[in-house]
Amino acid sequence: MSKAKALPLMETDVAACCPPLDERALTPEEAERAAAMFKALGDPVRLRLFSQIASHPGGEACVCDISDVGVSQPTVSHHLKKLREAGLLTSERRGTWVYYRVAPSVMASMARSFSVSG
Amino acid sequence: MSKAKALPLMETDVAACCPPLDERALTPEEAERAAAMFKALGDPVRLRLFSQIASHPGGEACVCDISDVGVSQPTVSHHLKKLREAGLLTSERRGTWVYYRVAPSVMASMARSFSVSG
């Protein structure tokens, strides 16, 4: 029980989400999981935030590091929450700020979606 | 002029769309292009249609080949149009049916988005 609790749920979901899209028809469950991630990235501002965090030195960034996406800081925070809820980012509060990084295995799982099978 | 016209516009866009997301912050223009593709895949039914077409023998399928996504044929056609408009599928009419296949370079470009740079 405590072992199951220690396992981050979203990470598991992400790892299971993404068979190569040209390998076979996705099941409804696989499609639900993967579509939720694509949907989160399907907004230009959220995609720019994701790329700012993914490319930030050390692989993490706080709202204070985000620049020039043309929306207010509360809107940035709202979009970061959406990305986190979709399992794409993880967050950790340290002092005043919440730091975001790309969730483990997201890049590899998404790359696998588009790897050409067979 | 005729040469420029011969080049499929969407294909060019897709090829230009997708620098690795962890390489640098996307420009607004790159984010617009890539987000449009992610948004099109951000629906479970569209994602299942995409995977059915991508995994179909010969790499192409018509509406007549699509099975079991739980929506009517007109709705399937509507979703396929959205995927085509996003540059993810190409289509060709042959006889009674329109055949869809994954647009050239889509799999490679999207995989590149999630390749780990550096």
C-alpha cells in the first residue's frame, strides 16, 4: 500500500501512454491518455512555456524565469497548472517560488509515439 | 513561380515546425504551427483515427476502412478533415472513396520535437 502510494501516478500513466502511432490502432484508453497530453500542448502559449522550461538551464524554471510570452503571470501560472495536470510537468515549491520541470519520461514517451515502427 | 506552387505548403510547414522542445524557447510562429498539430491530436477520437490510418496496411485508409471508433461516418469525415487541415494527413480521391495517409515528414518532425537535444 505504502509502496503503491510512493509511485507517482502521472509518471506511470505517461510511460504507458504512447505506443508508436503507426504500430496499431490505439485503444480508447490509450487514446484518452495521450490525447490529454497533446491537448495540453495544443495551445501556443502553453507550448512556449513548455519549451522555456524544458530548455532552461538545469531543466527547471519558476514563473519568475518565464519571460516574454505575452500573458500575465497569473495566466502563466494557470497554463503551468494545466501542463502539470496533464502529466507533462512536475512542480516543487522551494521558498517563495514553485519550480517546474518536464515530468520524467515525457520526452521519451512522446518521441516513441512518433517513432516509425517496423 | 510554378515551382513554388508545386511545393505542398503544409508539408513545408510541418518540416519547419518542430525544433526539439528542450533546445530553446519556441518563437511565437513556431509555437502557433506546432500547437495547431498538437491540438488536432488532442482529441481521443481523432488520435484513434490517426493511429488507424498510420498503422493501416500500405499506410493509407479510407473512411470505409475505419472501424469501431464509436462515432458516425460523417463525424469520422469531419475529424479526418481537421487532421488534414492541421497538416497531419494528406488525402486523395480514387473512385468512390477518399484515401488518407500520414503527411510526409509528420512522424519525423513530431519525433524531433521530443528528441532530447544536447
